[in-house]
Amino acid sequence: MSDFKNIFITGANRGIGIELVKESLSKNFSVIGTFRNKQKSEDLLNINTKQLKVFEMNVINETSIIRVSNNIKSSLDYLICNAGINNGFGNLFDNDHSHKKMLDVLNVNVIGCILTIKHLSKHLNANAKVILISSVLGAQEHNGSNATIYRASKAAVNNIMVSISEEFRDKKITVASFHPGWVRTDMGGSNATMSSKESAVALIKSFESLKFNNTGKFFNYDGTLMNF
Ligand code: NDP
């Protein structure tokens, strides 16, 4: 396998995203990383290497995605939909589940993935891999009453992953979703069990090992198969 791969990562300015950038660079990949807010992206913008290109892109602003897509010159081996939000872990009656906040979660986590893949797919290489960062919280069988809309959004991510895998089956493009582990980021919180570096190292290794016969499947960060 050639070391010189091109990888596109959304939400690349912090959390798991920036560690995916760093791990990819350490493997000599050429990286395109997107951020949505310059003020929150100092760490990404301070990475100084020709192997990294950065673009401002909001996954729920179709115009910004199209603009980025039109500015990409290289073809992509990996497209990673990592950007996501969780407006809280509250239950049905919590403010986290106001109509507006629920629409935000579905918008970014689900529609954001669809729009990103829709507009960047023209750059995918033959045998490219499209990865959607999902969550174990999206599993249908669970006993939690919290994070209702976030769970639903990640269940939807796994569902659209299957549809998109079928869309690209003829082109032999692999599409899969991954749970990144419980990771110490702004979203995962300080009690989480993994550092973002540990998660990113394991994820990139698993993305590299992914084969076309894995298309349409949901995996843990270490490459083991997960139930939807
Ligand atoms: P963070 O909250 O640390 O980072 C989220 C990233 O998504 C930021 O870069 C953020 O940008 C970006 N983002 C949010 N909304 C948009 C948008 N509209 N357009 C573009 N970028 C956006 O989260 P994590 O790093 O922890 O999470 C990364 C992914 O992993 C998410 O999809 C999350 O659901 C998933 N996940 C995380 C787990 C964990 O334990 N941490 C567990 C399971 C899944 P900005 O800085 O501008 O806000």
C-alpha cells in the first residue's frame, strides 16, 4: 500500500479531528482539513507543512461545501465526515430537546454528512474509502433515556451510511461508519476513557485496513464489527 494517500477531514480544528490530521501527517498522507471558525482553529492553522491544506467549511452550509470542493485539485483516497455536535446529554424534558436544538443536531450530524459526501464525491479515487464518524450511542438496542436526539442522529448516520454504500457499490468505493471510542474532547468530557490521540491512531489504522467487502458496515475504533 502506497504511503502517499490523500485524506479529507471535516471538523479538523479540535478534538478527534485535529488528532486525525496529525496522525495522517505522521503517515505522510496529504491532508485537507476543514474548520468552521477561525477563532477556534489556532492549533490547526499553526500546523506548518506543505502536506496540509486547510479550508473554512460549515457542513450545513451547502455553498461553503461547494466552494471547497471547487478548490480541491487532488483526488481523494479517504473522505472522513468527523464534524458533529451534541447539544447535551439531557432527557426528553431537558432544554437540550427544544425543537431548535434537536434540528441543529440532526442538521449537522446527519445532513452535514450527506452534503459533504454529495459534493466531494466527484474527487474520490477508484477504491476510495468514505468514513462517517458515528457513535455506539446510535445503537437501536440500548437502555438509556438521555441524549435522545444525539442517539437518533447517530442511528441515522449509520442508516445513511448503508444507503451511500449502495450508491457507490458499482464504483468499488468503500463506505463505513466508526465509533471513535469514548474520547476526552469537549464533547466526550474529561471522564472519557481514551485520549483523542489514542482514538485517532486506532481509527487511521482501521481505515487503512478497511476492504471493499466491509462496505455498509459499522465498526469500533479498533476495527471490530459493531451492531447497529
Ligand atoms: P468536539 O466537540 O471536540 O469537536 C467537534 C468538531 O466538529 C469541531 O471541529 C467542530 O468545529 C466541528 N463542527 C461542529 N459543527 C460543525 C459544522 N456545522 N460545520 C463544520 N464543523 C462543525 O467533538 P469530538 O472531537 O469529540 O467528536 C468528533 C466526532 O466524533 C463527532 O461526530 C462526534 O459525534 C463523534 N463521537 C465522539 C465521541 C467522544 O467520546 N468524544 C464518542 C462518539 C462519537 P467548531 O470548533 O467550529 O465547533
